Amino acid sequence: MSSLKGRVWKFGDNISTDLLMPTASMFGKATEEEMKDYCMYAERPDFAKNVKRGDIVVAGKNFGCGSSRPAAKNLLALGIDCVMADSMGAIFYRNSINLGLPLFSIKDVSKFFEDGDEAEVNLSSGEVKNIRTGQTLRASPLPEELRRILQAGGIIPFLKEEAKAGRLYKD
């Protein structure tokens, strides 16, 4: 999983975890499967119905701000392959990696893409390409440790692999 390619869904600034995983979809009001249908509904009602596996989210500043809820679960359930934003909430960032969702914080990436563009993202090098324009941006590549967590499918599968290989210390 070093390179991803997909259609861009563009959002603005301050997309909160409440928009990604609304409270109404939690706490028994919706099943785990139904929760994804509420993702971004208040911001863009057509999003969950029209997103396709392999699509990529591009957003402005402060993406994933708000509570520590595991909002990346909904993005993953919808098939989103990657999130790129001008900046993002630290808790959302780490929760996303731990759940297996690749993401990059890249200055001005929101100005680099239009809704519907096709993006190509190299997770190893941090290179991001807009297929329509042919232009590229370079983000800081994800550290090897985080890429290993993503390759395993998230922190739980990663820890299981590490334990099986005897790389976790034991008491």
C-alpha cells in the first residue's frame, strides 16, 4: 500500500468529528453498518450515498477537530482510502492511523485540488499529484512506524503481528 489513486471529495475548514460521526448515529440509534450513512450528512448530504471505494478526502484547516470519537471508522466504512488536509486535529490524526486510515497534513493542499479531481498519493515518499493538472506537492512522508501500522490494517492487527513474531516484550 505505498501508492493510492482516487477521486477527490473536497471540504472546507473545521470539519469536526461530530460531522464525521454524528452523535445521533451513535449510542444504539444506528447499527455499526448504518453509522457510515450519517458521515458528513450535515455538511454534504450526498456524500455517503455517492462516495466510492478508493475515493480521497481533501479538506482545509483543522480537519477532525473536536472530540476523540473514532470518526475515521465511518470514512473507512465508506471506502475512503486517504485524507489530506491543510491541518488536522492531533487526536483525529492518531485515531485514524490506529484504525488504518492513511492521512497527510499538507499546507495548502485544499487549494491544490478541486472537487472531483483525481489524486495520486505515494505514502512512502509523501508525493501528492493532481492528475488533472499534472502538478505535484510533497508532504513529509509518514514515518516508517506509522506506515507499518497502516500496512497491518491498524494498531490492533499490528500488535497481533508483533506479538506473533515475538517482538513485544513479555513479563
